[in-house]
Amino acid sequence: MIPYSTQSITAAEIAAVSEVLTSGWLTQGPAVPLFEEQFASLHVAPHAVAVSSATAGLHLACLALGVGPASRVWTSPISYVASANCARYCGAAVDFVDVDQRSGLMSIDALRRKLETAQRESALPDVVIPVDYAGQPCDLAPMRELANAYGFRIVDDASHAVGALYRDAPIGSRYADLTVFSFHPVKIITSGEGGLVLAHDDQLADTLRLLRSHGVTRDSERMQRQNAPAWYYEQQALGYNYRMTDIQAALGRAQLERLPALARARQRLAERYDTVFATSSLEPLIRHADRRSALHLYPVRIPGGRRDTVFHTLREAGIGANVHYYPIHLQPYYRRLGFGEEQFPKAEAYASETLSLPLFPDLSDAQQDQVIEVLQAALR
């Protein structure tokens, strides 16, 4: 089986993890702050808070921004369910904004129209969570203008977009209040499991750090009790055990060192697909000129109701094509909240046609040629 994606591990990662295993610090040691510092520097942000998963990061981001039972959170229907679930964990009402069918990204026009309607109905969102689908950043500058005009906060779900650029600046360096990344094994870099939140506001960063570790602090300057003994600690909020381990951080750091090479490999493979599909009936996603996608996925649209047939043909040939994603609002849980068909027609149309082809740094030319050959035969 050729998977749609998988991790790339070398001797450098193995050595980094082995060093931690013999260091005496498997968790809550020096490796996590080092990883955070390196990641923040690469993405030009003052604060990076590493957590156990991107889902944990999205949850903490919502909590840090004050999301609760009286809040409204909007996100994209074309994403994994975590992009919406994080708000539900806080008791908030969730709604969705339709996508641009050519890119799978949240549509700025649809967002603007929905905001205009929500303002008339006194139902504006408190937080909007755009999703950098397939590794391509959303159009964050006009979204920031809308946020300033309508008073909502932005949590950019950049789980697919480590190392991506928007208007020549690293994703997470501007526009969003908080930016969340994933280090799952199929993502751009991996720490096994793991995630991270970038913040520009000192108070938000402090809140994230407190909540990721049970809401407990040992920092005497932050404690309510004065002149406390050295052993003393305080729980100041209802937090969670969302810490990243030193083992994960060491793996993530070693992967981050290889990010330029990993990105070049993905770019070369994507360009090979682009060349072949330029004259086919397939429709690769539009990649906007003002952005550099991290190319987490290579989705193509297969019009004419043939997607499922092509999917099964590829799977029978040992090619792990996949579908990203079945719309969140059509999942049984969200249907029970009142969502259903035809509410977000472009997302539903996109999801009915899209198929993600194998794309990962260690995909060989021979394997990619096999994918192309089987796909072209299936289309014929």
C-alpha cells in the first residue's frame, strides 16, 4: 500500500529521541522550551506554547479567548471535526462558513455576507476559526479587517500549514490572535502526537501555559499566597493535562531542522503532479500567488460523479488515496444540533468531488508514477 501520507524519520530524529531517553528528563524538562523557542523564531511570533495535540491547542485557544456557553464560534465545514469540536468542549454554539469551491478555503465573501446577516440578528460570532486547508493559508488580511469591524477574534487552524507563507510572511506571524499547528505523523513535521499554539499577546500566552498544566503554577510572582514555602504550588484555574513530553519535543525539534528539505520534497512532487494534470479532466486546488502552501495534501476534484469509483479503483491497486473531508455539519453529532444538507452547498459539492492523492517527502518517483498511471486508467 502506498499511503496518502506518512512520516519521514531519519537517524537524526532517532538520535535526538535517544538523547532525551538517557537525559533523566522524559517530560517537563528542557526539550519543550527549546522546541517552542525554535518554532516561534521560525514563524516570527513572540510566544509558542507546545501541547499534546492540535485538538488540545484549539481547545485551549478557545478557553484563553473566553469562549463559553454564551459564545458563538464559526469555522469551516471542510476540515477535521476538531476545528468545531473545540468550541463545543467549551459549551459554545457552533456554526459554519461556506468555502471557495476552487480552494476548499473559507470564503471571504461568504463570511462577509454571514456577518452582515448576523449583525442584523444580533448574533455575531465571538471567534472565527479559519482552516488552512491542505497547507494553503486562508486569506487572513481581509479576514482581519472583518474581525476589527465586527469585533470577533481569529484562531487560525494551521494544522496543515507548518512553514507556509502568506504575503511573504510566515503563517502565524500576523493577523490571527492565535495560530494552532499539528504534529501528527501525517502532517508536515511530526512529534508523534503533539501540537502548538502561537500567540502575540503576553496575557494570552500566560493563560495558555497555565491551562495546559492543570491550571497550576509554581511561579511565586503569580501566586496569591505571599512568602509561600518552596514546595508550594497553586491551582489558579480549571486546567488540563495537555503538556507535550520532552520525547515528543526532541522529535519535533529534529524534524524542524529538516523542514526546508521536507518542504522542497513536497514541492517537487506537487510540481510533478501539476505537470501531468495540466491537460487532464482533473482539477487540482487553486494555489494563490500571494501564498506558499505547505502542501500537506494534494487534493484533486473529479467532476461528473466519478470520485467514489476512482477512489475504489486506487484502493484496489494498493494506493491509499483518501477524502479530506466529509463536511463537519453532516456528521451525525452535528445533525443532531440542527445542521443538514444544502446549508453549505459549496462545501458539500467540494466534498463530493475531492480526492487526496499520495504526497509525502519519501514518496518515490516510481511510486508517484504508479499513482498517476492507475489514476489515469481509472479516469479512462
